[in-house]
Amino acid sequence: MRIKLFASALLFASVNISLAQKPAANRLPDWAFGGFVRPANINPVITPRSDTKFTDPMSGKSVAWEAYYTFNPAAAVRNGKVVLLYRSEDKTGTVIGTRTSRLGYAESNDGLHFTRNTKPVLYPGNDSQKAYEWPGGCEDPRIARAPNGTYVVLYTQWNRKVPRLGVATSRDLKTWVKHGPAFKKAYNGKFCNIPHKSASIVTQVVNGKQVIAKIKGKYWMYWGELHVYAATSANLVDWTPLTDAAGNLKELASPRKGYFDSELTECGPPAILTPKGIVLLYNGKNRNDADGDKRFTPNSYCAGQMLFDKNNPEKLISRLDLPFMRPMAPFEKSGQYVNGTVFIEGMAYFKKKWYLYYGCADSKVGVAVYDPNHPALPDPIN
């Protein structure tokens, strides 16, 4: 009898060990997008090049503008093609934040294989925005399309002093009109000179096209790097941040102790208005201390999702406790940011699928695809 009990105990322990070694299923609630699948033998879709040069209007020199790193893209659809505006860095500096960034242009017929312009399309120049953009450059864009066909990009203007959200508009995604800091006019400029970045305009799918939505007569966006804030606009150029009774920025979501987003909750691609609510995809950074999530690498960036009330965009309803994407491939865990990064910024509704574009370790651009008709499980959690 003791032998049988001992054998049963061994079998039970063996099964438990086997189960513990298997990655846990990471299932999504019915409101979330995904899972996203990285296409086989495709990534990375954009990598640095040293053979493309242009004459920098600030220095007057010929610059290999995308020679160091290419990452953090925005995405849109135009004329049946996916267009990416990707951040590129030259070799003028030695560490993150010391090089000049410009936005390159790439387009694709299938969302996977891209043809690139040889010159950037949005960059620091001798213009009205040079005080905000030089010498750091134009960084980390998010694009959304208005119903009238105008494209709006919100990007980081980086003068190496204060990062600001800048606004630019275009009809063709190549020729851009800069409008300056998004918060310049609100509250007499109260929030213009504080650090602010990472804006996700609320969009919706109408007749098969992803366009900017209005909620109760206003345009909405979520923004922020540490916390998630919101702002509204009547014209998509001038934005008014939401404030509390004391006149401070209203925090809608914040980092969580013990989770993958314990350090930062940074807004990702344009948010999406759905029948279940507004889905905000965001980037969570894990803390490098006891308050971080031990299942993920310290300081790594993983991708999460939040659900806000569609009738009250300030109200957070739900949030994923596990990331739906995390750094897994070697190029997502090496390069400029060795702790690992899948930094989501661009998502396009294309041929009835969602194409999500992300920065890989601040070095390259990757893509993952979500087919609503054939959803897959998100990244497993070990």
C-alpha cells in the first residue's frame, strides 16, 4: 500500500512539474484585440540603411539620416497601401537621446514588404518649429485619418530640453504642414512647457476604413508616458487636456505594482471605438525592483490593452493583467535597448485584418497581424 501511495505521489508530482514547465495560456477577454501573430520569415520589416542621404537644412551637410536605428513607426492606409512613418536616427550622437531623429516614409501593397523613400518626410528644419525640434528631432509618431481624408500625426518634438507633442497634417502622408505644440493654446499655455508625449487619437472603423471618431461632438485622444491622460479638440490641431477640480492633469490610468506595467503606461497606436467600449493599446514598462513583475525582464517593454467607457471616455472599465505581446525574438531583445522592447505605435485596418507595427529594442521595425475571423492566442507567459 505504501509503495502504491509513493508511486501515486511521484506521478502527481511529475504531472505538476510538467504542467509548471508549460507556458500558461494567455487568453484575452472578448473586448480585447488579438491575438496578434508575427508572420513567419518576415520580421524585421524595416532596418537601418547607410546608403540613403539627404542635405540637412539645419547643418547644410549631407547626412546618412537612417544609418543608426529605424524604429517606433506610425501606420495608415492610403490608396490601398499601408504607409509607415518610422523614426530614424543618424550617427551624430553616441547614446539614446543624443542623435537627431527624422521620420521616414515606407509603403506596402501587402502590409509586410515595404518600399522606402530615400529621404525623410518630417524632420527639423529652419522653420517655425525649430526651437522645439532641434537638435533632437521628430520622434515617435502616431497617425490617424480624418473622415475628410486629412491625415493627422502627433509626434514628439525633441529639442533635448523638453519633449512636446507636436501636430502636423497632410493629404498624401509625404508633404506635411507643421502646426506646433498640441497644448500651446489650452489654459494660456499652462501645459505647453511640461514634458508631454505619446498621443493616441480615438478612431473607429466606418465602411471598412479606420477614421477619427467624435464622441459627443468632440475629438478625443489619450496621451502620456507615465500615466494615461486625455485631451479633447474641436479641430484636431489645438488640444485641451482634461484636468481635475484643482486644475491638475487628470490621471485616468497609472502603473501597477507587481505587473508588467509597473514603471510606465505609455499610450500606443490610435485608440479604437468599438461596441464594447474604447480600446487603448499601450506600452507597459516593468520596474527593475521588488515592485516589478518577476515573470518579465526588468526594464522591458510589453504591450497591454485598456477598455474605456464609449459614452464617458474618462472612465476606465477594464485592463489586461498580462501583456498580449512581449519581447521574444532575438532582434526584440538586442540592439539599442537590450532589456527587450516591443513598442507598439502604429496599427492599420487593412484587408479586414489589423496590422500592428512596433519598434524592436529601439532598433528595427516589426509587424504582427490579427485576423478577427481567425483569432490566435497572444504570447504565452512562462
